[in-house]
Amino acid sequence: MQGKALPGFRDFYPEELTLRNHIFATWRSVAARYGFEEYDGPPLEALDLYTQKSGDEIVQQLYAFRDKGDRDVALRPEMTPTLARMVAARVQALKKPIRWFSIPQLFRYERQQRGRLREHFQLNMDIIGEASPLADAELMAAAIDIMRGFGLTASDVQLRVSDRRVIRTLLTGRGIKEAQLETAFAVIDRSERVPKNVLEEMLRDAGYGKRETSAVFDVAALRGQDALKAASETGESLGQAVQALESMGLGEFVSIDLTIVRGLAYYTGIVWELFDAKKSLRAVAGGGRYDSLLDLPALGFGMGDVVLGELLKERGAVPKASTELGAFLIAVGGDDMPAMLQLAHAMRERGIAVEYGLRQAGVRKQLELASARGAARAVIIGPEERKDGLAVVRDLRAGTEAKVPLDKLLNGYFD
């Protein structure tokens, strides 16, 4: 059978799956250290779960269809609506704050570009039922510690944090009307990616004069403590969250940057994105507070495997092999096969990864296969070794060998 994967979808050969498993393991390890519980939901949901929050226009971006039960359904494009549905179903019984994480596969029918496919896996971490800015700091710290778990430092990644309440205060304080805020947010969000003349045209089309246009760009330019001072009381939560990160020793990873807005309108407070330091890739992660979505204080972030995988490859932080063989076992002749199989199974029961040839061949051919499989050692059993209860252990990298008692092979020799 011939063919290839659909556009925007991936095959995971062993080396790609090794990387994916490495990413998942690090995600789960950090989430567990932060006290988060794992949950999951169905990959197929009712279409209106997404349209009721994002409008009918989102359908063009979804894998949506009518199923055999005459229901309008869609493959999940994000996890937050599923999370909201699940929490709402048991909201009274769940102990607050809820600290949950998941690693769903998500699907969007959209134009492919670097760092964005039509499917990807994504870590989602959410805290529900807590309004304190320490909760915001907790999620940002988890994202940073995930990066540190991959061996990355502040010279590799930077977390840029903002607050939509701060931006709103600064804009309205400069004369921007409520009806104009949506356009202002969109311009600020794109201010690093889109030429200034294009953004100015967007503002003119929305009825902005020169004074209002200047005000929008002035707000977008605010950084660090200047942003907090300008925002006065509305910057208190942002300041507390950043201070908490500094107390954790993570301050070098963090900067206040009011160009971070996040496109989804349901964000209500602190928002942030994590980028590679060179800004050559899309955001590695992003999230924020969405208190209006659940009728409960809520916040969360997503971190996709596509951009993260590219970053790890660029930094040389990719694991080498999915399975590292402790040894490759070799039977000299057919009569030695039962003893070799017995040893192989005993070693596997003790947690040692071993392999052997599945058909009888000469020792030389078997050694060539051992090298091709990346084994560090070959364990050779012949008539003399069987008689003496030994095996010849050959170091395939150093070229040395020694006779080792079988019981020693099973008790700490490969540790």
C-alpha cells in the first residue's frame, strides 16, 4: 500500500516518537511536582461547544461534520471548552482550587506554516477556583520549569507577561473609548509582527485620530516597571505575580511586556507567552486568566509539541534513542539457542533491555546486527560457556571482552 499522511498530519517514526515521549514525560513530571492531576476528554465534541463561545465563523477552522446520529460534531480544536463542560458537570463536588492538566491531541483545519500543523499535541494546565495572582505565578513557574526540565536556560527562552486590565486602564486613561478597545487590543497584539504603517491604517479605518493612534503605540511601548507605574492600582496583581516568580528564583526568565495581549477575547486579566530568546519561532506556550468563562476564577495555559520540538532540535536537546539495549545476545550454534533464550528472558525479567537474532546465523553476522542495533555489549554463549556457566561479554565500543558468570550478569553487572 502506498500513499502518505494527510497534509498537516504527522507520521511518528521511532525517532520522532522518542522525542514526543520525551516531551510528554517532562510535561507529566513537572505537572506532578506542582500537584496537578491529569484528566482527559473525548476527541469528538458537539459543535456548539465551540460555536457558543467563538461564533459560527470558527466552523471554517474546524474538522466539523454531521455524524450518523444526525448530530453536528467537531474534532476538538482546543481543550478549554471540554474542561469547562467537565467542571460545570461536577462543580459542587470538586474541591477548589482545581489543579488539572491534560495532553490532548487537537485538530484545526487551517493554513500550515512553520510551527503550526493541522494536528498537534498540547499540554494544558489549569487552575480553577482561585483569584490570587499567586495562581498566575504558579502556572508561569510551571511553564518555566518545563523549559528547565529540557535543559534550557534564560538565554534560550523568555516569558513575557502582561495584563489586559492594565492595558485597558492605560488606553482609557489616554482617551480611547470602550467601543474602540477591541481594535486597540488587536493592534497592540500585532505590533511586533506587522509593519507600523499597516497598523496605523487599521486604526484609521476604525475611526482613530492622530492623538488616539499615538496613545495606542505609547501603551504598546511600555515595558517593565514603567508599565506598572503607569497602570497604578490595576497593575497590582501583575506586580505581585512577577514578584512571586522572582522569589522563586525565576526572575531572569520573566519580563513585563504590554504587547502580549493574547488573541482570544475570553482572557480577562494576566496574560503571558513564552518565546525562544531569538524570537525565531512562534510562541512555545501561552495562557492567562479567563474568569468570565466558567463563573469561577480560572486560568490556564497551553504548550504545543510542534514549536517545542523545533526549539529542542535547534538547541540539541533531543534524546538519542527510544530503547537503549543493555546487551545483544548471541548463540554460537543451534544447540546454544535454548540457553541463550533462557538467559535473555531472565535478563528481561530483571529490567535489562536485550535483543537477539531471530534466525540462526554465524557469530560474525550476529555481531554485525548487534552493532547495527546500537548495543553497547554482546553476550555470547557457546558450548564451553554453557558447560562452565559463563558467557563472553564483548564491549562493542572498546573491543574488549571478558568471561562473566551467568549469575553475575543477572545481579548488577549492567547497573
